[in-house]
Amino acid sequence: AAGLNKGSQTGGSFYEPFNSYNSGLWQKADGYSNGDMFNCTWRANNVSMTSSGEMRLALTSPSYNKFDCGENRSVQTYGYGPYEVRMKPAKNTGIVSSFFTYTGPTEGTPWDEIDIEFLGKDTTKVQFNYHTNGAGNHEKLADLGSDAANAYHTYAFRLEAKL
């Protein structure tokens, strides 16, 4: 999972080639569990960067929980504007490959989130979802017509202020 912290102001923009780990832009989630929702423990050593510009998420540590996860999230908070990712999801049952924005109780704010998710059991579909003030269940599943796990593709959305 790659997450961007979402704020209410328009933030700057950046491009990240992922040729190496940039701790000024990113933080590897480590040592916490998100409870019953996914029931996994986030581990920093499950996230790595390759010299060819790929962020790799892999289960490399012994799991003390039933499920283990990897996540790379932005250090800075970003606001309204475009969000874009170039990704190739993992194809395997039990895996969720995602790109999302998030604010919530850990930041002292209501739970707001926008998701682009691939369920590893069927990477010919992409799932979009959002949560506002903690209310979710807005899932929309789109048939891609091809298998997203076969190549890198660009996915994007624009966050706009409510008028």
C-alpha cells in the first residue's frame, strides 16, 4: 500500500522515481496493527526500493500476527489537487495492492480516505472507494478488460473542495 496523507489545503507536488528510499518524502509503516479491519501488522522491512525505480512490498519478516503488511506513506500532508500513481498490482489471493489518501484519528481528524485498490484474486478489476467522516461503503468495481498485473499502468483522481 502506498498512502498519501491528505489535508484540507492545496499542498505542493512532487515526483518520486523510487531509485532509493527518501526519508524526507516517505515513512515506512512499522509496528502497528489496524485492528479488525485487515488484522495485519505493518512492518518497515517489508518495503524496499530497487535501483530500477520500483517500490517493492514483500513479506520478509516473521509474522507475529496472522497477517503481515507493507506500507509506504508520505511524510508531508497534501490537499486538493491531482493524485497519481503508476503501479502494477500483485496477483495472488489474499493480497490487496492499493494507492490511497488518508486522514483519521491518528492525525486527530475524522476518517477521510480515497482508495484505488486491486484485490489480488482478480486483477482484471479495480475497486474505487471513499470514506467521509468515517462512513465508507462507497465501493465501485470497474472491469479493466485486461489484467493489470501484467504491466504498469497509471491511475489517478482529483480531490476537489466541496462547493
